[in-house]
Amino acid sequence: MTTTMKENNYEQKKQVLEHMEELMNCFTDKLKILEALDGDRACSGCADLNDQLDSLWKHQTKLKHAISRAKEVVPNDLAKLYS
């Protein structure tokens, strides 16, 4: 594999991971909204998603950490890598 192909591969990985991080931020925002809706005591069904929300938060945290670790694996300074 040529240097250019490797650089392109790393750039694509970085772009995909950045996009995944953006999606995770959107997911987190939606999760906060859902949690607030589920906590509204004025409505019927208050706290009916308690167990599911706990599970979603746990998995959200694991995914967020996995994305962060993946970003650390992909080289940032490609110029140094190939010089």
C-alpha cells in the first residue's frame, strides 16, 4: 500500500470517527430530552422508562469512550508518520 493510500485511509477513518462523535452528541441530547420527558410527574407514564434509560446511559457511556479510544489510535499528524 502506498503512502498516499495509507494517508487517505487514515483521513477517512478520522472523518468517520468525527461523524460518529457528532452522532453520539446528538444521541446524548435526545437521551437528555427523553429523560426529562420521562421524569415529568405531571404526566401519566412518569418513570415508565427508568430501566431503559439506565441501560441507554450505560451503553452511551461505553460507546462514547470507545469512539474516543478509536480516535487516539488513528494517527493525527500524518506528516510526522511518514517523514
